[in-house]
Amino acid sequence: MIFDSLELLPADSILGLMTAFRDDPSPNKVDLSVGIYREASGQTPVPRAVLRAEQLVIAEQTTKAYVAPIGVAGFRSGMRNLVFGDVDNSLASRIGCLQTPGGCGALRVAAELYLRARPDGRALVSTPSWSNHFGLLGGAGIEISTYPYYDPESHVLNVDGMLKSLRAAPPRSLIVLQVSCHNPTGADPTASDWGTILDVVAEQSHLPLFDLAYQGMGEGLDADAAPIRLAAARLPEFLLAVSASKNFGLYRERAGALLMLAEKASQVEVLESQVKDITRGIYSMSASHGALIVERILTDAELRAEWLAELDEMRSRILRFRSALKQALASLRPDLDLDWLVRQRGMFSMLGIPAADVESLRRERHIYMVGDSRINIAGLNHQNLAIVAEAVAPYMK
């Protein structure tokens, strides 16, 4: 039979942890593994602004006919403005946009587009990085290397090592750069670091592929997008994958976009024709539901204000629990410098615990985290904070 040669593949590491956590009968189990926002109850909420916008979209909908292959117009312009801010016509005319199935879809299409222009090109991804970067880009057939980024034991960003690696990479490589709230480390370059990184990218004629998955969940909407706006002023071209999953809470709706900055306005039509052709051979047509919700929020002043307030609360909650975790650990391990916990931003941090000890914490203390000791700060609450701190403190270095 045709499929007899296929073998059962191991479960994705994070998805496997989700199953193990679900089946764990312990009343004290804590899930810090899955990269989704959670409120105090442990649930991932649907923002009130999203619920209201969704009701309006449904009430006004008169057809389920296809939207344009490139996506919902108001969503595309809204996401562009959210990232780039108020731009003049000369810059706006150089920005193309494709609506995609989440940020994941944007990353995959970006890799396909790059390979059309550079069939022998290669990509560089930070180490550590979000594991799915390798699957999404590698699935397009691109060769992937890594550049140094972060030491999980010392909790220090390795900017010098990163710059050395970017200088040594073949010119015109595709460089994947997480813009803010780095996954899995929570450590972002400073504004000065970004300036130097962009200088090296320009010197080597690399093509940046920026990944902006958490805009608004680090320092704020504008601050989290600042590296993109700096890049737009200093580089002739780049690609940007952006997601509405986290900041709009639209995880299952898969609303994302691939933004493309071209050197000249005349190239935008070319780029958009290419990405439409790529998606035609993968999933053909854009979905609309999540995009229409985002469009409604961004074009309705009342809904936008409500959404911004909810986003501020998500960001504030994460920052509060970063501080609370630092204080709880410091009371148990006064010998440690834990300032890095409150310097980092976004949902993730790496505790620097060896994989064998991570497994022991899962098996003996029912604390679930990814094997590299990445934790989701949003999984902490007042009920489990002390449990987590007591469990992990002996393993911290």
C-alpha cells in the first residue's frame, strides 16, 4: 500500500506538553509552556472590543463570497498603519501588503518570495529562537543557519557575536529578526543595538525578515514597532511578518499580514503579484473573519479605544508578574541577580535550567515548561506564583 512506508512522527514538543498537562491529575499542576496570553483565571480571554466588533461584522454580513486574494483592504491598510504609524505618501507608496493565515503564513510566504528572487539564498535565525521559524522557512526549501543571540545561563544578549555572524554571512542573506518581546528569551536589543544591527545589515546588503508577533505587549504599540520605523528610514527594502493573534486575541482566526517595503514604488505591484501567485499555489484565497474584526476595531474610534485599554491591561499584567516572580525568587535565592527578569519584555523568559531538571520539575512538581526552560509569564497568577517560585528556585543559577 502507498502509505505503508510512512512512520508515526513524534508530537511537537509544545503540543505534547499541552496533552501531558491536560492528562495530569495533580490539582497543583501549572502550565507555563504554551505561548498564549492568559488572565488571572488561567483562561485566554476574548477581548471585549473583539466580541463587539465580531457581533457587528456578523450582523452586517450579507455574503460569504471570496474576498480578494490579497486580503481585506481595511485590514491591510490598518495593519500597515499600526506598524509604520503615520507615514508620508513617498513611504506609503513603497509598502505592499498581503493578508496571511496568521504570522506563520506571512513567514512562509516571505521565505517563498525571497527564494524566487534568490534561489541560492540562505536564511539566518537567532539562537535560541522560536522553534517554528525553522519549520516555516525550511519548509519553503531555504537553507538555514543561526547567529548567536542570547546566553540563557548568564541572561545576557550576545550582540557582538550576532554582529560578527551577520558580517560573515553571504551577502544578500535573509536575516530573521524578532522586533520585540523575543521568543523564547524576552530579551530585545536596545535602540543603540538596533542602529548597529541595521548598519551591518545595510553593509552586507542583507534582506531583513522582521517578525513582529507581539506589538503592544512589550513597551507599547509605538515603542514595540520603533525598530521597524527606524529600518524604514535607513534601509531600501525589507519584509515584515505581523500577527493579530496575540494583541487582538484572535489566535484561532489566523489573521496576519506580510508587509513588504520596496526600494521603489514601482516595485510594489510586482511584489504583490508575486505573493498572490505564491498563495494561489498554497491556499488560494484569503480568509475574512478575523481580518474583518480587526478592520472594524481599527476604523471605529470607540472600539479602538476599548481595545487599546485592554491591550494596556495585558501588558501591565505581564509586567506585574515579572516583578512578582523576581521578588518571590529573590526571597528564596538572595544569592542571585534576578534583574534580568524585569528588564525583559513580553510573555517569555528562559530560566536557564538544564533540560533534565525541567523534566524533573514536570514529573515531580507538575510544573510544565518548554525543554529549554522557557516559561510563559502570563501563565502565572496569584494562586500558582508561590508554587512555581518554590519549585524552580533550587535549580536557578
